[in-house]
Amino acid sequence: MNPMNLVGPAILGSIAAAIIAAGGAGLYYNLPSVVEGWRSSSWPVTAGTMLAKKHWAKYVESESSRKSKANHVVELRYAYDVGGRRYEGDREQLDRVGTVWHSSAAEQVVAALPAVGARFDVRYDPHAPERSLMHPGAAVIDVMLALFGAAAVLGGGWLLQALIRSQLQWHREMRGKP
């Protein structure tokens, strides 16, 4: 008798479906960012001017400890022109979410940005020029989560097909027995 029949096809089918669903969610939420990152590498470049850059502490109360803790938010704003029209952007790169945990890290991010008034290259989406960023490329975390999602979909699919094959084999064997 096949060991998979002892575990229970319904349980294994549910596990496979959950793995496929989790992987699908990972792909659904992260793949668009990965594609945007790859596309941003070929976006046109225009000159931008840094308008403002700063970091500040955002205090958040923890529900478990009822204590406030500071998340340090990095903000930047730059201007750029496309086709004679002025736009403003606020994204350095796709994987920079704007919140860091330590003030020293926030200070380093702000210090690495161009000085206020400095000119630098800005990449913009040619189909939606209001979307821009300073540094192109896919976010590492999004690539990793999309790869995990793809692996989960493939792994769950493999488990599901193995379960189906096992059950078909079991039914064939059962039909042959009196």
C-alpha cells in the first residue's frame, strides 16, 4: 500500500492548495514591483534638482508592550522636466520604503543623497512621466519573495500532481482486487 494513502489525500490536497495559494499571493503582490524594477533600467533619463531631503522620527505605539518606539522616516523631493512639463518625485529607488529603524541609518541615507539644489539624473516612466526614481532596478526583497512564490506554486503543484497520480494508482489497484 502506498504511504500517501495513510496520510490522507484530503489533508495533503489541502496542504498543496495552501502552498499554491501562498505562492500565488507572493507572485501577485511582488511580481509587479520586480517587472517595474527591470523596466526602470531602460526608462529615459532627464536632469533633476533636489528640492528637499530630511529624516524625522515617527513614534509608533507597540500593541504588545504599550511603549512608543521611533521609526525614522526619510523624505526627499526632487523636480524634473519632461517635454517642457515640470514634475516632482519622491522615490530614490524601489526598495527604499522610506522607513529605517535607527536614526544613524536615516542620517546615512540622507547624507548619501545629492545636496539640496544639486542636479542629478532622474529616470522616469515614458508612459507615465509623473512616475520617477533616482536609481533604477528591482528591489531585492521583491525579487526574493517573487522567487519564493514561484517555487511555492511549483512545489505545491508537484505535490498535488503526485497526490493525484497516487490516488489514480490506488484506484487502479483496488479495481483489480476482488
